[in-house]
Amino acid sequence: MAKPQWSDAFSVGDVEVDSQHRMLFELLGSLLDLAAKPTASHRELSEAVHGLTTYARVHFDTEEELWLSRAPHRYPEHRRMHEQFRARAAELEHELAAGKPIDPLMLAAELQAWIVQHLMVEDQLLKPGAA
Ligand SMILES: [Fe+2]
């Protein structure tokens, strides 16, 4: 699975949000590496998913403040997308904590698809002048 690479083209013009997006890519990259390892344990995967989703929650709070100040008319719709991720993340964490068998590659691919699409498409509407 190809790891997503950060590029300045994805900048939304806010130092803090850009640096958090970069960190999300790094955490996602670590999860993809781990998922590809046949020796990865359930516990290691659970911890990597938890690290990523915990960081994503903190990041969404920061980003939502920026939406409110820059593009309040888009805030409700965007917050709904974050809520969908928060709900799915909670579900995944619950399943992992309960010891439910998972396919690491499927799990990593699902998180990658959401995060990459979200950062590279939806969040681009945060750029000054995009609204
Ligand atoms: Fe977002």
C-alpha cells in the first residue's frame, strides 16, 4: 500500500492545521507500515489505531475553530463529516478493545481512504478564497 505523501499543495494556509495534517499523514504512514508486517500483534495495531484516532479528534477540534472563523457557512456540513469519522473511530476502537479479529490491511486502507480524501479534497475548501 503506497503511503500518502504530504505536499505543500495541500496547505490550507494555516500553520497549526497544516502541521497537524502533516502529523496525521505520519501517523497514518506508521499504521500502514505496521499493517503490512505479518508479525504485527493485535495490541500493536490497537495502539497505532488509538494513536491516530486520538490525534484526529484533537485535530478536528482545532480545525473546526478555523472553519467557524473562515467559512462559517460550511461549518455544519464539515462538522458532520468529522462526526462520522469520530463515530467510526469509536466503533473501531471498541472492536479492537474487545479483541475482535481484524484484517490489518483492510483497517489501514479504510482509514487511509477517509483521511486522504478528507484532507486533499474537503479541507481544501478552507483555503483563503476557496469559499
Ligand atoms: Fe476537516
